[in-house]
Amino acid sequence: MIPRWHGTKLLVGAAVAATLVLSATSASAAPGDGSAYAARATLSGPLGVPTVNLGPIAPADADGPTTGSLASLPANTLLSAGLATTSAVRDDSTGVVQSQATIKDVGLTLGALGLSAGSLDATCTATQSGNTGTSTFGSLVVLGETLAANPAPNTVRSVSVPGPLGPITIGSITLNEQTTNPDGSLTVNALHLRVLPGSIIGTLVGQGDVVFSSATCGPAAPPIPLASGLGLWLGLGGLVVVAVLARRRLTTR
């Protein structure tokens, strides 16, 4: 005969074990964040041209909504673009985060500065091994020059226009801009244009800040451990068996 207090211990032990199994799942660190947008722009054209403020366009977030899209940018005199799509998703079982942004048929005319692209794409992936990002371009042309389709991270080019005494630098373009943020996440901007912010020349030829195709991800969280999938059901089944046996011993005197 099993004493009542001994059977009670078995039941308590089974309950504690169940709590530990379930808490092992719920206490796992949440996977990292992910977000994306297709464009953001603050532009002031030459004297008499209206200012443009856009974005973030077609935002997406791993917490939802995980996708975004826009058929075309709102009509304005400085900037145009066609289809914009974004996504930001995470896998709770692995901690992997993936973000992506694409914008097509881009055109920008800011004074003497002309820019066009068939497509601008940025991707960001966070895994247990770290964060990685890439940018790819389709037919990117700046001031009549076709630029590489797969530039190295943080490739910076100055932007100059003809002047009365020679070329005048009016800003810079960063291709495949990659920035590690203080929280450990990575932001990838396919193209980041900066044009004479706050300068006197800027008021004459135009100025502003434009980002096309931005994706942020990570850092990845540890995979959910222990009780998941088949392991969870097997563990819970075992606990049920233990509880049943313990109850039988309680009733057998």
C-alpha cells in the first residue's frame, strides 16, 4: 500500500514537471525584429518647385503587417516610381528574420541631377551566424552613367553637376548602404541620396534626402528549445501517464 502522502508527492511532481516543460517553451527569447519600406524622401527642388515629403512607402514589419505594396508613388514634379513591394517575416522556431524591399521604374529629376533605375532591391537576413545584407540594381543610371548592378557595401559616389567654373559637387549617393544599429540589427538601403542639405547652393539646384528600398533585420533570437513539435506531444503524453499511475496508487490501499 502506498501512503497517501507519497501519492500526493507523485501528483505534485507531475504537475511541477508539466510546468517546467511548458515554461521552457514560453520563456524562450522572442525572435528579432524585422522591417522594410520601399522609399522615403524629403526633397526641395530649385526655387519655385514644390517640396516633396514621402514615406515610409509600403512599410512592412515582422509584427504585422508582414507585407506592403503600392502601385506607384503619388504624383509630384521631382520623383516617380512604379510598383513597390516589401516583406518582413521571422521564423519563431529558428529565430531567423528576413526583410526585403523592391521598387521599380524609379525616376528622379532634381535641378541638373537626373537618376533612373529599372529596379532597386534590398534584402536583410538575420540567422544564428549573424546578419547579412545585399542590394541589387537593374539599369541604375546617374547623370548619364550606368552604375554596377551589385555594388560592394557602402559604396559612396559624389554627385557633381556642371558649373561656370567647373563641376560643382552637390551631394553623394551611397549604394548598398549597410549600417549596424546600436541594438545589433542591420539596416540595408539599396540607394541613399543626399543632396546639399542646408546649403546655399542647395536652394538654387535643389536639396534633400532620399532612400530607396530599405530592409532591417535582427539580431536573430535563439531557436525555441525543448518542448516543440513532436517533442512537446511526447513530453505531455508522458506526464499524463505519470499522473494516471500516481492517482491509481492513491486509490490502491
